[in-house]
Amino acid sequence: MYVKEIHVSSFGTLTGFDASPSRGLNVISGPNESGKTSIAMFIKFMLYGMPATRGPAAIERKKYVNWKTGEASGTLVVVTDSGDEYRIERTLADVSRGGKGTFKETVTLVREPGGVPVSFTGSVGEYLLGVPEAVFVNTAFVRQATGVKPETEPLSRSVENMVTAADEKVNVKKALEELDRARVALLHKNKTGGMIRELEAERFALREKVESDKSNSDETVRVEASLDETRKKLSSAEENAKSYDELFSSLKVISDKRKLDAVAKTASDLEITEKQLEKEKGTEPDGDCDGAVGMFGRNFEALVKARENYEALPDPEDEDDEGEFEGDPFEDVRRSERLRSKAKARTVLGTVFLVLGLLAAGGAITLKFMMNRPEWFYVAAGAAAFVLFSVIFFALGSKSRSDLRAIIEDWGAPSADELAETVRIREQERKENLDLKEKKEKAASDLEAATAAVAESKEKLLDIAKKLYVDIPDDAEDGELLEKVKATVAEKRSAVTRLESERAALTGRLAALREQTADIDPVSTVNAAREVMTTDAGKKAASMSQEAVREAAMKRDFCRGSVIELKKRDAELDRRLAELRATAKSPAKAAEKLEKLDSLIDDLKRRHAAYVTAYEALSLAGDNLRSGVLPQVRETAGEMMSEISHGKYRGLSISPAMDLYFTDCEAGTKEAELLSSGTEDAAYLSLRLALIKTLFSGETAEYPPVVFDESFARFDESRLGAAVALLSSESFGLQSFLCTCREEEEKRAEKAGANVIKL
């Protein structure tokens, strides 16, 4: 979130002040007493107000309520990280007379554009930033009086408090110790002592006394109440038992009438079923029908299988080159090997004779031209003979190679080395083709036979279909014909079976019903049923299901038993009440004291449980924050510390004991408190900024504007420049306000591109 517009109507020494801050670093520059701190406090005031408490908060109210106007007021326009724009309007006015310090504060939050009021609970800062004022003040708001590093406690203690509670002044360990002392005072850990145990012992003694005094009185009251309740229950049980008797009397008449109706209905159903059975049996399929259907089904399945077998086989290739395989095809392989040997040998001999001829020719030239010997002619003749033999052998080798190429081309082999494999493959393909041809012919013969068998059995099946009145379309397939006939046969036989089963069931049921109604007079039963149906009990009985009847029978039996038991209890309670009325006493005072003691013990137990819960929750919260927040804070703070120190301190680490350490490029690891005050301030600045990046990064939280009021006084020029550059960088990404009276800070901020607001 960033501040878009600031309008101070009246706050501290400022009146009618307006500014439009940038989204990055904003420097509020001016001499002392010019209103820089007022602007910083105004931002916090607009977000969280000034609570009506004593101490520093009360002093702040008096300080920042303008003494001329009598109020602190203004407007702050902010834009959230999601792009929503809000206008905050807040006024704190002194409404007291005579300067007694009675203030009234009003605040309005409006969504822009449109000026739609926003309802919220708590403070505006909590609604917009998602964190309470304490977290904002102890991370993103650095007061003028404290500086970047807290002055009241060691740095390690401040680090611990901020990481575990986001508050540099709240000591979690002290809070845990106070909770533990309060818990033990109420109840020791071994539960053998403490205020609660002492009061429980007192209550035990008082309770015995109350019980002793109260026994007769309480029992009298209980007996009277029990007797009254018993007589009410007895009256209700007798009424219920009477209503159930009437209900079952009506149910008996209606049940007899229904049995008579069932006899007539069953006899009628049996007569209808016997007529339908006789009709169906007249058209029931016989054994010839089963034979024809079975034969056609088997033939049809055989035809389908034969067709699948025939279509599954590929068509064999035509054997146009049968002549290639006359005789032994591997004779060409053996002949090619012989030709390769001859060609090789003749080529070697041709080469030898050629070399000899060249040597002889060289000798003849030497004898003639160098030695001038007459023998050169004979040597030259020998050279010519050698060359002639060489030509003859080269010609014979070429003939052998030509014959070899002819064999290779005839078989289509890539080379002489692959001729044998090519011949083997061609021979295998020929045999496989012959085998496929035989299988194809066999499958064609089977298909023809299966087709003839289906045609023959189909005629019989059509005759059966005609007898059964099966509607067969002219273009029906054989499979469709078979399924229609089989379905019709199954349907007719199923109908006969079903009707026979229904007839048997109806016959047995009719016999049983006639046996049950043998003692029922039909005429008197019909008349009685008419009379019963005019009563409420009869109407209810007529609509009851079997389950409802069973449930009503159970309730009737229960009511009858209850009447008997309640009459016995009425007599016993009446006798006991007469015995107790003479001896009853009132233990009111002791009971009142016991009640107060019970209330006190319960209150102390709730307080003890609250202490235990708070202790466990605070301890767990501290551990969780240490394990979850600490690594992330350490990494981010270390990166910022390295940037501010120009790489001199590579990292910042926090030990499990919450001590702060630096990693020095030259001297290794150092404790923060052993370094200079400027380095400590740089470390604490890094820690604050890292906490902001961590604590304000939840789903509902917003990054806050960061406010520094004269916070870099102890920074040297180098670290001041690095800190200003960090706050101005896009990677930092947060809006910040630096209130300063130092020209050096203003110049460095302007150089870094910050927005300067001069007062």
C-alpha cells in the first residue's frame, strides 16, 4: 500500500499542508521545528488514531492537537497493492472546557471513486494493512526518539521480542514466567496445593453438612414432585391404552373385511390366469422348432467362423518366377563362390605378370641406353611376354567377375556377400506362399460348405417363423432372423412358465385365505366394517401399514404395562410422603454459602485453565514464529545488510538464542554488539525491513509505507548513500518517508531519484 495524497488540515504546528508523495522514497526536508515529525506522526494518526490512554499516548494527544484550532484533523488518500483507492478522514477534537483534555475522535473510510463509505471493525490500519498498531510501530515506523536501534535493551533481546511478538519492548519470556507464577498460585503442577485445592477441601466439608441438613427436605420435595408427575403419567397412560384398544378393535373388523375381499380377488385372478395359460399353451413351440433353431444357429456360427477364417488369410502372391527355383537354388551360391575365387586368383596372376613385365622393361631400357648391351632385345622380348600373360589373366578375371555380377543381379542381392541370405529368404518366401495358397483354398472350400448348410437350414427356420407369426423383414440378415425366432420362442415359453407359476401361487394363496376366513360371517362383517369406517379410530386403522400396526401393538402393550407400574408407584409414593412430612427441615443458609463457594471455585478453575491455555499458546506461538519466520527474516536481512555495507558484511544471522551476528569478509563472524554504533543501526535497519517483508506478506496483509524520522544520524556517508539507494530501488518496492534536517541525506536522496518535499 502507498500514500497517494496527504492533506493536513490541522496537526501539531502544521495547518493547510498538502503533498503528493511518490511511490518510492520521499524525503521530507526542513530545519528543526519545521513540522517533519508532525508529518510522520500524521501518517500513523490517520491509520491508527490516538488511543484515549494515560502516559505517552495522552501526551501525544496534547502535543499534536493544534492549540489554535483545538483539533488534529486531515485526509489521507491511499492505494492498496491490489489497486483499490481509499480516502481516510479523521478528526480528534478537544471537547472539554478549561483544558481538561477530553477528546472526541471520528474517522471515516471511503472507497474511491464514488465516495462509497466502508464499514470496518478495529482501526483503519488493521482493516487496510491487516496488522495492529503495535506491529506497524515496531517495524515500519521509526520514531525520532528511538532511532533505528532500540536504546532500552540489548540488541539480541530486541531481536527476540520482535521475531516472536513483532514488538521490540514485549518480552515473551517474562510473559511466560508471569503466566506460570499465576497458574501455580491457583493450582500446583502436581495438583496437591494452591488456592483451588484449599477451597475444594472447605467445600467438601460444607457439602457434607448441607447434605445432612438437606436430605429430609429434599426427599420430601422430590417425593411430592414424583407423586404429582406419576399421577399425570398414569392419567395419560390410561387414556392412551383406551385409544389403542379402540384402534385394535376397529383394526380387527377391517382386517376381516380385507380377508374376505382378498378371497374374492384371488379367485378372480386365478380364473383369468388359467384362461391365459390355456391360450398360450396352444401356441407353445414344439421339439421340431428347437431342432430347427439349434441347427440354423450352429450352421450360422460355422458360417461366421469360416468367413472370418477366409478373410483373415491374405491373398497369396502369383508365382511368375517359378523357373528361378528349378533344381537346387543354392547351386548359384556355390558357383558364385567359385567365380569369386577364380576372379581373385586371375587378378593376382595378372598383377604378378604385369609387375614382372614392368621390371623386365626397366631392365631392357637400362641395358640399351645406360649400358649399351646387345642383350637388351631379349630382355625386352621377355617383358612383352610377361605383359601379354598379364593381359590374358586380367581378361579372364574380368570374365569371372562379369559372370558373378550376372548371378547377383538375377537374384537381386545387394552384394556377393549377401547372395546366400537373399537366396535363403527367397526360398523361404516361396514356401510360405505355397503354404498360404493351400490354406486359402481350404478356407474357401469351408466357406462354401458353410454357406450351403446355412441356406439349407434357413428354409426350415423360415417355416418355423411363419408358424410362430414372427415378423421378418425382407432384407433381414441371417443373424437378425435367428435372434427374432429365438426371442419369440423364449418369450412364448417364458409366458407359459410364468403363468403356470402364477396359477400355482394363486391356488395356494386361495386355499390359505379360505382356511383363514372359514369362521368369518361375510354379511355381519361387511355391516360392522361400514359402521367402523364412520369413526376416527376406524379411519386411522384403515390407513395403517403393517409396520404401523406392529408399532401400535408395541405401544399398546407398553401403555398397559405402564398403567400397572404407575399404579404401584403411586401407592408407594403416597405412603413415603406421609412418613417424610413430619421430619423435613430447611438448609437454605448452608446451601447459599455452598453455592457461592462452588461459583468461586469454578471461576478460579476457569482462570487456571485460561492461564494454562495462554501459556501453551504463547509458548507454541513463539516456537512457531522462531522456526517459520526466523529463516526468512535472516535471509532477507542478510541481503539488505550486504547491500548497505557495500558487501563488507555478506550476511546477517540470528542464533536460536536470538543473538545477532555478522559475517565479515575479512574477520569472519562477529557479534553485532561488538561492532560500531553505525553498523548496529545498519543491522537493525536491515532487520526492520526484513520483518516488514515477512510480517506484511500474508493473504490479507498489505505492505505498509515505511516512515523514518531522523533515523540515519549515525550512518557514515557511504552507508547513508547505500541505505538511501536501497530505499529508492525498484527491488525494495515499498513507499518510504525519510524526515531529515541533514543536507547530505537530501542530496543523496535527490541523486537516487527520490521525491523531495521541503518544509
